Amino acid sequence: ESTSTVTIRGATHPTQKPWFNVPRNIVSKTSRRLHLQNDHPIAITRQIIQANFPQPTYKYYNEYSPVVTTKQNFDSLGFPADHPGRALTDTYYLNEKLLLRTHTSAHQADTFRANESDGYLISADVYRRDAIDRSHYPIFHQMEGARSWDRNKVPNGDIVAAVMEDIERLPKHDVVVEDPNPPMHPERNPLQEAHHSAAEAEALGKHLKRSLENMVVDIFTRAKAAAIKDDPDFVDEPLRMRWVEAYFPFTSPSWELEVYYAGDWLEVLGCGVVKQELYINANVPSQVGWAFGIGIDRIAMLLFKIPDIRLFWSEDERFLSQFTGVSASLDTLKRFVPFSKHPPSPRDVSFWIRSTSSAAGGNDKAVFHENDVMELVRSIGGDEVESVSLIDEFVHPKTGRKSLAYRIVYRHLERTLTGKETNALHERVRNALVERLGVELR
Ligand code: PHE
């Protein structure tokens, strides 16, 4: 039997039906590594985050391959077997065992095992099947960080004293932080009582919060400085932050940090006290600590005022040349100056879907999933698609059949699309909807 393969960053892997669902346009982008491209806004943002977690306390891992096992991405982190993130509709698989990582946490277990420093930082490209609009792209970038203390190495085995002493050494900031909730919640975010005393978990939480607040204050101070360079009259309310309770299968307690910036509360990162099972499984059971994960792309959009996430993938010099020299000298950061914005070309398409989960008689493959529409449009329209949105949905009163209408906005970032070009793209999308998803056009 002939086996098909796919090559990603120089390594060849067998593909397997029905798992393999990575389109060619995604495979080809796995080699871009924007987070390592000198003077690219994604790399600059990574460098700014890194500057807040200095070596040698933190060791940097920026080269991990995006191909990981289901064990690394899900099992090692305690995700249940039926977690929706594992579905083929949400995640890119090569075969039953291998996938494109959906988050940098996929490397936590291995990095806890290998790391000889007190902490680490990982940056990487991550992959998720999702909606299409100006802030969503199937590839984005994350940064993961962790800080650990070893019970066998801190003086007198006193974790609380060691962590508190390290907190004293952290920079101080003067931004107002709201943190109304108690540090632990008995059901949602319990103390890991088999592994920590309450005082230890609280000390770890304090160190985590102060470290991450410092990083976020630094990022947003730089964003404001860039805004003021661009517009000397730029006035904004003072920066505010708040901690909200969160849930992750691999931390407890867990939080998200939100920032009030230019009139909106933005969620910027997730974090928590590392579940002890991770350290135990990584063969370092005497360590305790915290971890966080932050999305780089949204932060970069805010820092540089970049209006569309697709711009990061542009190889147009009018985009790239605006950041020349910033990697070497982070203080020269300034806002992006948009080059002429080309007109949007919206086109609508409506169709009857073949079946729904209730009508399909349990045949999973017949179930219609919106992410399949998103990807089909992206596989044909590439980066010329700005957004895809559901504009109408209705069920026929007699037949019970369901009809959906989507609006696709085509817009090239670098030139104007002609009506003819747009129509040709849209026609190919319409045909592919019939051929690949089995819909009936209306
Ligand atoms: N991996 C999580 C996400 O992608 C973020 C996270 C990282 C949370 C580390 C806690 C600790 O949402």
C-alpha cells in the first residue's frame, strides 16, 4: 500500500486518512518562522517580552518544530480525551499521532525535563482552525514562560522564604491592578493540597503576578510611547490591569490578566501555578513553580497599530522596511504607517447544507462545520480574503433543511483586485463548496 507523506521544516512524516487535514498553503508557511525574522514586528515583540525575563534565570527555546504528538499537545497537560480542542475541526493533524501544535504549552513537559535554569521562555508559531477576520489567522505566535524553585535546593527547603526573597528583587511598577478574587477557589481553582501549603501557593501566585504585570506594563508603556511619537496629541486614560479567575487543565489556581487600553478591556495572557503532575512526569518532582502563555500577534498589532493580521505574512517591502533597525534597538519602535488601503470586494454565497448533526444519523463526516468553510475559502483565496462571516441562517419550515448565507470580503493588501479577478475567485469558492462540502447552492 502506498503511503503519502508531508515534509515540514525538513522532516518527512507519514500522513493518514482521515486525520490529515493540513492544506498546502499552511504547510508552506511552516517554514516562515516570523518570530525569528530580524526586524519583523512578531520578532520585535518577542524580543520585548524576552527582555522582561532575562538570562540566565530564564533560558530561551525558540527553535522547537511545530510538529508534536497528541501526547505533547494534550495528554501531558491533562486535557481529557473528549476535549473539543482535539477535534479535526479545530486542530491540524498529520496522522493519528502527530499534529501541528495548537499552543506553546505542548513543550512544557519536555522543557521542564530538560531545563537546567530556574526558568524558561519558549516562542513559536502555533496553528488553529478558526474563523477568518482581521484578527484571526490559522497561524499565530505564542510565548510561554515558567519559573521554578527546587525544594531540595532552596535554603532550608523553605519555598515561601525563597520566593518572597525573589519577589523583593523584581522591579516595582505604579500601575493600578485590580485583583478582587481570593487566590484560590475550592472547586474551580483549588489549592493542590497534596503538593503545596496555602502559603507556598500564595507566594508563587504573588511572584507570578508581579512578574507578568511588569512585562505587561513594559509592553503598554512602549505602545503609548509609539502612539505619542505618531500623534503628539495622543491622550489616553492611564493604564489599568485586572486579574480574573481562569481555568487551564495544567495549572491551579489559574488566572488571566486583562489590560484597559484605549477604552477596552483586553485579555492578554493566561497563567497559573503549575500542576505538580507535570513536574512529577518530567522527573523533577522536587520543583514547584508557575507558567504563563501569551499571544504575540495581537500584542504586536497593538504595539505597532497594525490593522490586519495578514500583514504579518506580507513580503511587501512597504510593510517590512518600516521596521528596519528595531530588532537591534527596541527603543526606536514606532507605529506602522498604512500604505494606501485598497477597496474591499464583498461577495455573498448561500446554500443548503447537506445535513446537520441531528439529521445525519450519526455519520460524523457528514456533519457541517463552519471551520471547513473558512479553510476552503482560505485555500482558494489565500491572503486575499479579509473576512468570512455568516450573514443569514434559516430552516425551511416544511423540509427542515437548513440554509446558510456567508459574506466573503476579498481585499488584496498590496493592490486593487479587479472585478474579474474577484469573480473568478468567488466562482472557484462556489464550486469547491459543492464539490468538497456537498452543499447545494441557492
Ligand atoms: N496554553 C494556554 C493557551 O493557549 C495559555 C497558558 C500557558 C495558560 C501556560 C497557563 C499556563 O490558552
